Amino acid sequence: MSINSKLVSASVLAESSVAFGTSGARGLVTQFTADVCAAFVVAFTQCMKRNFSFQTVAIAIDNRPSSYAMAKACAAALQQLDIKTVYYGVVPTPALAYVAMGDNIPAIMVTGSHIPFDRNGLKFYRPDGEISKDDEINIATEEVEFSAITDLPELIISKRAAEEYIVRYTSLFDTAWLTGKRIGIYEHSSAGRDLYYRIFEQLGAEVVSLGRSEEFVPIDTEAVSEEDKVKALRWSEEYDLDAVFSTDGDGDRPLISDENGNWLCGDILGLLSAEALNIEALAVPVNCNTAIEHCNKFKCVERTKIGSPYVISEFEKLTKKFDIVAGFEANGGFLLGSDVQLYGKLLKALPTRDAVLPVIMLLAAAGNDVISKLVNALPQRYTHSDRIQNFATKKSQMIMAQGKNNPVRLLKQLGFDNIKIKNTDETDGLRVTLDNNLIIHLRPSGNAPELRCYVESKSKTDSSNCVIKILTKISEL
């Protein structure tokens, strides 16, 4: 490794055009050069050293073609700091977070989550969990000198993170309670595709492997493609499945269907899972379904900006008042904010998005019955969401500014006439509730150049049609 070329982390990051989004730093693969990866790592390490003592950092990756090279660049930067790397290979993000928190060391996940393969990202974990928004600012502005990366070390894989993640859930149960159930696993390129079947099989289920891909598939659990909707319906009928399970690219956001192959919305999954866990207080982003409040199952529901760091930040307040605290997002990621006694066993807190816990709790709640029965028993509020991809962030921000200044005018431009606004919410983007309780929510994505639209109504068809109409109108404006 050359020591002749000295770089400063803040300068490298400022010139890279890579920025922190809703969850982690994201950018084009071409922007994540070895030196950019190194700049993030040395700045992150310096920030962590102010409050924690450690000699090792854990690293894992998703299945993107670019992820391993980025992990090697991260490890090379740690070498310069005389910090050891423990490399867990391709595992779900929550598996990495769980083992690193248990070891009280920082962690770095190389993943772009659901965004296309030409992009990637880095997620950072303190020894006590996800970094905060303040940590992100400090990392981006930290001035740490390091040498340009010229050599990338090969990394030896440890299987410990995968094994401990499996045991976290299988050890909760003394019986194979899923015996008689058939679970389809839509594997695609998910980081957890080689371990999910082991969890379900150990719990007694018969597992059917579906849709494995050697090319990266950008599954977005908040905007499921029509192709994936058809796949789940077809698989459910063809294989007589009780559920189809999948995740996004890094395995922290779940996707699960009912027995008919209909995908559940992530916040409905979260609601049912939280009820099964006997959660007292919830922190959920503002875009989650209002059935959460209408069902009257929780002592407290706090709404936050969109993104797991905001949900986690709310835990600090809630745990002072309540014993059992959790959060979830509209994308399905479930965050356990406190330890829980479950079936006579202790399930430790995992305050980062997880895909497995909510699915297991849903299946446990369904028991010998069907999932659709649980969903149909909830207040009938339906959310549909989609996004316009490759939509410049500046355009999104311009629409937000116009809408906040004059929401009635914006809604008229989007094809809504004779409307009366009940209230507006600017917690994250623009969320407008009409007097007929139709909710329209627009916001720029924090991770990619996309404009997202959420609509909640009393009808699944109405919500879907409204989203299509709104995004079509925006594309025409």
C-alpha cells in the first residue's frame, strides 16, 4: 500500500457526490471508489473512537457485483488504522448488526438495499446500534488523513453472523410449530437467501425455493412490481403455499404474502407482528397506515420522519415510559426497541430493521388459521405506494415547495376537483388528508433520485388508482 498520497476524508467525501440518505450513504457504483470507501471508514472509525473502545470492526455485504470490492477497500482503510476486520460475507444486515452489537464493536454493511445494481451504499453501526443523524453529519465532516488505497486485501469469511442470526429465532421455540405449513421463499438475490430456509425448516415448515437469480434483483418492498405480484399469485396456487416470503436486497425489509399470494403491506405486517409481541408503545414513520391508531391495540403510537434513525431516536423517549417498545416502517422493516419475554424465552432488543421477526410473529399469530383472516379483522384502511424512478431530486423538491405553499392548487394540478383539506402534515414531504379521509403523501426518496407517492383510503382499488393518476400527472407536469 502506498503511503505517498495523503488524502483528507472530508475533502474526498465532499468531492464524491455520495451522500447519506434515509438509511446509509448511497451513490452510483462509479462514485464509490476505493478512496471514497476509505474516507467513509476512517471518518466513521474516528467518530466511534470518541465514545467506544474497540480493536475490531465487522463487515458484511449484499449480493451486488460491486459489494465485495467495496468491502475490501473498507478493510484496507481499517488496516491503516491498525483495526482488525472480521468479515461475515453475504448475510442480511440485521444479522451483521446483531452479532456486532453482541460483541460490542462497530459494523459496516456494504449494500444499496433495494436500489438498482449500478448503485450501492454503506450502512454504519455503532457498538450499540445504528448511527444517528448527528453521527452522519460528523462522519461527513470529519477530517481524517489517510493514504490512497492501492492494494485490496482478500477477506476470509466467518459464518458466525449467519449462525447466530438463525439461532436467535429458532431458539425461541421448543416445538416445530410450523409443521404442516408450506412456505415459499422468493430468493432472488437476497443477502439472506442461503439461511432463511434453515430457519423455517427448523421451525417445522416445508420450504419451497422460488425465483433464485444469479443477477442482482432490486426488490422494493414498498413498491412491489406487477411482475412480482403475479409471481406470488402463481406460486401460491401452483405449490399450495401458506405464504410466500422474501426480502429486499440486504434482508432488512420483509415481503410476505397471505395464503392466496397477495402481498401484505409492510405496515400491516408490522401492526400484526407488534400485536403478537404484546408491544405497548410504537414509533412509526408518518407514512404508515392509520389502522395502527384505529385498531386501539397500543398504549402509545408516535409518528416520526421516514427512516430508521428517526424511529430509533424515538425509542429513547418511549423506553422511559413503557417496558415493551418497538417500531416498524411502511417498507416492513421491524425494529425491536426493548428486550421481550416470548414463550418463556428472552428475545433481546435489535433496534435496526429486521425482516425475519415480523414474519415469524405473523405466522405464530395465524397459528393453524390463515393469514388473510388476521388482515381482514383490522380496520379497513388500504395504502398503495409507488414511485417515479430517475426523477431529479430538485424537481421533487420544487413540487414539495409548491404543494406546501398551496396544497389545493397542487392537488387540482394532479386531477382532484371539489376537494376540502382536513389537515396537512409536513413531517416528511407533504401529507394531505381530505375531508373524505383520503390521504395523499408525496416525498422525495432519501436514497435515490425518486419521487414516492403514498395514498391511503378505505378501498384498495381507490388507493391504487389514485397513485397511478398522481404519478402520471406529475410525469406530465
